[in-house]
Amino acid sequence: MDILVKEDYERLSLAAARLIAQQLRRKPESVLGLATGTTPLGLYRELVRMHREEGLSFARATTFNLDEYYGLAPSDPRSYRRFMEEHLFAHVDVDPARVHLPDGLAPDGEAECARYEQAIAQAGGIDLQVLGIGRNGHIGFNEPGTSLGTTTQVVDLTDETVSVNSRLVQAEIPRRAISMGIKSIMRSHAILLLACGPEKAEIVAKALEGRVTPDLPASILQLHPNLTVLLDREAAAFLSPGEAAAEVREVL
Ligand code: PGA
């Protein structure tokens, strides 16, 4: 595990964008796993800027998002499809045919989950998966208690997640979602975990330094062979001092 601590959110976003740009330049046909939420907003803003100003191209890339609300049309303003269009896809040269999110309107949820797993496998697996972490330690919508062996599945959201996310879009969100499972996430060749702000400090320390347990889904990431963690100083505040201080680097 590589833990990089950046001074603030802007620097964290820039470092994350540089890692993705590096991946795309090394392998233009990369399969990227993408996340929604407030954390990656700065990353997407920076990627759009790099596309406009530095010629960063997504033309040959494939993307898979972690999750989508179950029951929402892609055009629904609360949907993750809309979020991704608004913050990234509409502003870069990604091929819409190679953009994937679970279908929130699929009549048969189980079949949709199987189709999604199949599509990831057919694309050759995910080269680089971007992740945020929920205040309760969820990754994707894998809430505490999710078995570590899950693949894409229909999940029930916790009251906390429903209330945090409803506040974000200022509208009630569905109580169910389709989410890549923990095993699907762990199969990615590389993972980039992003966290910022003081409200993530406690869960970040527990996830990275505590016991690996289904009660804290992000803790499984300790076992991933190619994990990069990018934190701002506030989110890194509760890591053991030696670790955080030793890992402060300006390599990006
Ligand atoms: P956030 O969400 O980026 O809005 O904090 C992260 C998550 O819930 O995974």
C-alpha cells in the first residue's frame, strides 16, 4: 500500500488526475473504474482541464462506474449516469459506447448484475479503479456487513447513506442500488482510494490500520497488492504518526 498525503483538496485532486493521465498515456485503451460522490469532483474537473489544455484523450478508454441507484432512469437528475455526464463524460472525448453504468431501470436486477460482471470481464477487467470511502467505511455501495466475496449485486442502502446522499442531491434517493461487489472491486489490477476532509479521518485510520472485517468494507483494501491511497491532511489526521509523516511525498 502506498499512502500519499497531500496538503489540501486541490493538490489531492491534481495528484489523482495525474495518476489517471499516466495510466491513459501508458495504455490508451485502459479500462477505468469510476466513482461518484463529492470526493472525486476535483479529480474530474482536473481531468477535463487536462483534456482541454494538455490533449489528454479518453477516446480509446473504457469506463465502468461502481454503482447506480436502482429504480432511476439514466436521465434522472439524481442518477449517477447524470452525475458522470455532467462532471466528466460530456466534457471529454470518451466513446459513449464504451461507458458503462449499471442499468437502474433493469426489470430483472439479478440479470443486470450478471450482465455487468460479464461486461467487465469481457473488457479484460479493470486496470485502475477509483474509490471513495463512505463515513461508515463503505466502498461502492457495499455497506458494513457485506460479505467480502460479493460480486455485482442489488443492495439495500443504510439509513445513513440514504440521508447523506439525499442531502447531496437535495431530493430523496432510492433505498436500493446496483453496486459492484467487494470481490469485483478487489479484482481490479490497481486501486486508487481517495479521501478528504476531517469527517473521513477516523474511518480512514480504521480502514487502513485496523482489522480486516466485513463490518468495515474498505478494510479489505489492505489486502490488495496494488493500492494507492491519496489523502488530504485532514483525512490523514488519525493515521499513526510515523506512517503518515513518513509517507508525505511530493512525487506526483
Ligand atoms: P463522498 O462519498 O465522496 O461524497 O464522501 C464517498 C462514498 O460514499 O463512497
